Amino acid sequence: MKVIQHPVETLKTALVSNRKDLARLYSEYTKEERHLLEDGFHPGQPGSLFQLITVHSDSDWISAHPEEPQDFESFYRDPYRKSPSASHSTIYVQTIGSFGEAGPQTYQYVEWLRDYCQAFFYGLSVKLLPPVTVAETGCSFRVNSDSHNLQILTGDLLRFLSNRKPKDAFCIVGITMIDLYPKDSWNFVFGQASLSMGMGVFSFARYDDNFYSRSYAGTLKKRLQLKQGDYSVFSGYYTPPINSTLLLRSCKTMTHEIGHMFGIKHCQWLNCVMQGSNHLEESDHRPLDFCPICLRKLQVAVGFKIAERYKALLRWMEDQGQTSRPEEASPCQSVLQFSKPIEAFHTSRLWLRRCVDILEKR
């Protein structure tokens, strides 16, 4: 295990930049906002909001995928990054396949994800597209030779999403509870994206705590002779139970992948939701939110007030009730109530309160 620690001056340059125009832009933050952002210059100290990156093994992302760190200046000057505009300001979410047993709780789970993204990318609109079955995507599929669970091909899903992308979309992301693979030679992939086209697809299947155990309910009990185009195999196929841990992992993955759509690369500065991850344990070590450097990238791209964004996230974590809006709910959804499973968000909720206190000088 090793800890990645950058000198204070390096972190300051990464956040503020040595360019006069970007330093001047930084000076437009309020004193309270600068106080919060500059807390990242001293990570890991008692009382600090931000922590150092800890590399636990050679299989962790940073060890396995050396990348050039992206500071604020290189992000800002990137000619290929995309920012929302008045005509392209909506994030669309497309669910693919079953998300559990059909009913109000499944509906609410997807609504919780939508509402979380709306708070996380504060100032942008996040909308759900009508759900589609695996068959409607026309994708290729297979049985994984190691884990013996069903998988669908990411490239086909991205092509499907490209045809579904609304004209006012900033980006479109597909989410599924079915495992993914990018090509025959790969065992699996958590997700895949085309940043230039503003599209991505990712799976929550491996966020089931039992996925890697022999008792995983998604393991096919008998050998199947799959026939491409016959999607009946997905009818009633297992999906992970909706619980607090699954919701937290799903929120983390969605915001990480959508963050890439803004041109934010994997973070190598501080412990951050934008760190890469090769496996579930590494993903679980990441926090739910940005480090100061990545936060500044998103703030410049979207233009929100930092305090308002944090308060929106805090409201989401403190609201345990049903999030479905009455005009959108079916009759059964208006009767049945499901409490939002937010137990796993406790640490993040306390962290957000500290951030709001600093920004509002409580």
C-alpha cells in the first residue's frame, strides 16, 4: 500500500493555474468558496475535508493505467471538451432491461438515480427516457465463460443510444442491471463511452455483493445454446436487490461516467469520485464527490454556485420519502410508499454538512 502526496505548490498550480487569466477567474470565487477549495492543499490532516489517494495494490487503476494528470488549466484549454449550452443542456438516462421486479420500487430506484444526478450536476436538467427491453436494442449477447452469467455487447448499445439521443441532449447514458462486455477477447467491462458523441453505457450488475460468490443468483444453472436474436433468455433474468449499498454504488458510477462527458479525466490529485477503478473494492474506496480541482472543472463548465450544489445534494440525502411526482405516478405508485435507502450515505451526508457550514460561515 502506498499514499500519493503532492507538494502544496503543485496542488495550488493544479487548482488555480499560473496563467493570469485563469488566476483572475479563480479570484472571482467568494472568500468562503476559496477557503473550501484551498482546504485541498493540506489533505489528510486532522479535520481536513479532503484525503490523499491510497493505492492498495498493483491491480489498482493508477498502478495499472499510468496517465498524465489533468490540472484545471489543461482541462480549460482542451479544445475537444464539451460544455452544456442553452440548446444542449439536458442529461438523458436510458434504462435497458429489467431493473428488478416490475413495480413502484423499481420506478423509484431509477427516479432516485435521476434526482441524485440532477443535484450532482446542479443547474442542468436530467430526464429519463422510456425504458427499453434488451430485445429493443438489437444487441449481441453471450454467456460469460468464467462466471456463467449473461452479458450484452457495449458497442451495440452505444449505436442504439446514438439513434435515441434527443436533439437537446448534452449527453445520453444507458444504464442496465445486466453485465457488459466490449469485445469477445474481454472478460467484462463496467462500462464504455464515446466522449466525442456524448454517450455512455454502464452496468450495475457487479455491484451486487454476491456477484463473485458461488451463490450468485445470476449464474445460469444449465448450459444454454444461445441464438442471437432470441431474447427470451432475458425474460425474468435475475437483477440485484435494491438496497442502500447498490444505490450508493450506482450514484457513484453514474456521476463518474457523466463527469467524463464534460472532459474531466481520471483524477490523480486527491481522493475523488473521478479516480479510475479496476475493481469493486477500489471503487468503494472512492468518495461520492469531487476533489477541489475536479469540482472547479465542473463548476466552470456548468456555472453553478458551489453552496447551492452542496445543499441540493444534502437535501437528496436527507429526504427519505418517495421522490415520484404525483402527476407522473401511476395509481399503485401513489398508494405504495418506499423509503429511500440512504444508510450507506451517512458519511457523505456529514461531509456535505461541513462543506455547507464553511460556505455559509456557520
